[in-house]
Amino acid sequence: MNVQSIISDSRTQEFISKLKRRQIFGSRQVAAETIEILRIALMKTKITTLRNLIEHIKGVGKILIQAQPLAFAIGNIVRKILFIVRTEYQMLKKGDLKNSSSYNFMLGPSSTGEDEMDEPILESKDLKDGISAAIAEMIEVLKNVHLLIAEQSIEYIHSNEVIMTFGGSKTVETFLITAGKIQRSFVHHLSITKT
């Protein structure tokens, strides 16, 4: 399946339209929808070579970025998924599928040689399964990121501090509420403006 068929999908068109009209608020929402669209694109595409798969993901990502260049979460997610693809491909080549999809891409960069990019991928189902599992873990982390960050509030907020924020964020709100529950006394001033 080519990039245009993914982009012409109704869900993708709706997301692009909302991005252009700035109807999606918050990087988490943008990131979650970007992950889902790229996941669908990965599952619908026929993998022949690693280069083919990477160019397909980059093509979909480029169109999403063009819809809203200031939504930096889109580019970040595209890069993370490209990293997952390269890592899973390397694990598949090494025959190390037992460590596959354990969010290993957080450990460091994966290198794929230029000569490997055009080799035919014979185990495309295994590669897709590994990528899909890693993306599922990425979605779970994204769903709970505000809680993971809030757990660290005790280390970053000290008694009698004045904390000023600008804008609204579920992550910041959860962080401050958690800090307040653990008996930290601080002053918080929230300023929300609509643009």
C-alpha cells in the first residue's frame, strides 16, 4: 500500500484536517494520533526491503508534518518509530527475537548499514509483529507518562517555592497535584490564555 492510500484514509484525512485547523490541543493527543496513523500505515504496507519501509514511514510523516509544522510531537514520533523499525530489523537479522519489542530502542542508537537497506526482508511477518509490539508498549508509556512524571514531583518541588506556569497541561497539573498531596507547601499561579 502506498503513501497516498494511507493519506486518503478517512481517519488520516480527519487528523490532517484537524491539524490544519488547529483543533487538536496538546502534544500528547497529537502524538497518540500520529502513533496510531503510523501503526496503521505499517500494518497495511507490504514490506519488501528496509529502505522501502523506512521511506514509507517518512512519506506519511512528512505529510503529517506539512499539515502542522509546529506540532513537534509528530516529528518526534516519526523518528521514534523509525528507530523501532531499525532496531527490530537488527534483532530479526541477529535472530534475537526474544528481546524484541521490550522498548529496547530507549537504550541507544541502532545502526543499519547502507548495504542492508536493500536486502529483501523474508520474515516480514516477524518484523511487523516485533514493530507492532514495540509500538503497543510506546502507546502504553504515552498513556501513563503524566503519572510517571508526577511520581518524581517530590524530587523537584521543595517547600515554600513559588511555581508559575503558563498554559494548561494535564502532565503539569498532575505533577503539581501529586506534589501537593505529599505535604509540600508551595504557591502555584496558573495563567491560561486563549489564542
